[in-house]
Amino acid sequence: MGEIQRVFINTFPSWACIVLLVLGLSIFVWSIFKAVNRYFPHWVHKENSTFLPTITIVTSANYGFLLGFVVIVLWQAFNTAQSVTNAEANRLALFMYDVKAFPEDVRHDLTEGVGKYIHILIKDEWPAMKEGKTAPQAVEALNDLFPILQRYNPQTEVQKVFYREAVSNINQVIEKRRERLATVDSILTDPLRILLVLGLFIIAFFLTLIASENRRVHIMSVMLVGCVVAFNMGVAMNLDYPFSGDVCIGNEVFTQGILSQFAVK
């Protein structure tokens, strides 16, 4: 289900995803209403109005809490992915400032290596992450920096200080990259997705069983509940994959400040 969700948000813009989800779940709720009233009309009677509203309110409140909690968790995960991406770029920028203290030949080789890595991020890894994949050549580009650092033997105390900082920052880049890639996939499990749909089914079913003198108002109330739930599920769906869809984390941070020299033209 997760891969279907990723394809869905990659195919349609966020507003279209929400609209389609609202329409789809509204039809789903309307189908429940029609099925119950057509095949099980004896289930709908006035006695239900004495206890079903209370049960429906309690069920809806619990379901709303669960759905709200899911949206909050996904929003926090999205912000975490953004922070990790920014931290990776910041460490690269600090590394570039550190290598300014190195001899020209070493500085040139390290600058080319960082440029290669950033170009791979922009051209290969970001499009790959949109599909839930990574770019292995990005790892190779990072690995190529270490032989250059190992060949360099700092002589002065100033060079040694900047060398230690450069090594620390490039290690941090590797760490933050691993954290970034860990956020590419969904944090929701398929059982939880099924529970969210099942919860909507239960609420719609309870609302359908309540007898009403005005049939139009009744069905509109049921569908309105479905629309509200579908809207929140649409928001959660677009936040679930931080690097997929049009509500996603971009790579602009890797082409800002001192890293702007590596901007892909």
C-alpha cells in the first residue's frame, strides 16, 4: 500500500490528491449508506437514536484523536527530515571553509570532489529519492574525498586545527546523509493505514444506522464526516513521504552560500 501511495502523490499535485481522496472516500461512505438502507433497512430504526449517537460521538472522538496524532507525528517527521538535510548542507559548507586553509592543490581536489557529490545529489539522488531509491554514486563521491585528506600532511598548528575540523565535518556529512536516507520511506505501516480506513467505515456505519426523518440531511451528514476525515487523511498522505510529491523537501540548500559555486546550470 505504501508504494501505491507514493506513486499516487508523485502522479498528482497535493491539492488533486486531497480532492481525489475526498471524492473517493465520499463515494465509499455513500455506498455504505445505500447498502445498509437497501439490503438491511430493518437495522435502521428509531430505537437506535437513544444510544447510537453517544457511541458514534465516542468513536469519532477516538478516531479523530488517532488521525490527529498521525498528522502531528508525520509533520514532526517531515520537519526532522528538513533539519537533517539542512545539517548535511551546513556541514558541507563548513568543510569548504576549512579547506581554504589547505595548500592550493589539495584545496582544488577537495573542491572538485565536493562539487561532484553535490551534482550527484541534485541530478541523481533527489529524483531517485522521489521514487524511494538512492544514488550509489553519491557514496563513491564521498569516499573519493578521504584519500585526498589522507595524502595531505598538515605542517603548522593552524593547518592541523583546520584539518581536524575538515575531517570532523566530512564525517558529519556522512552521518547526516544516512539520517536523510532513513527518512525517505514512510513511517506509517500498512496495518495502520487499514485501521484508518476501517475507522472511517465504522463511523459511517454507525451514522447510517441512526434513523432520520430527512433522508437528504442524513446522507449529507454522513458524507460530510467522510469529507472531513478524507481531507485530514490527504494531508497525512502528502506528509508521509518527505522527498516525494510536490509537498517535499528540495535540494536548494546545497546550492546556497559558499556552495552556490556548485549550482547545476
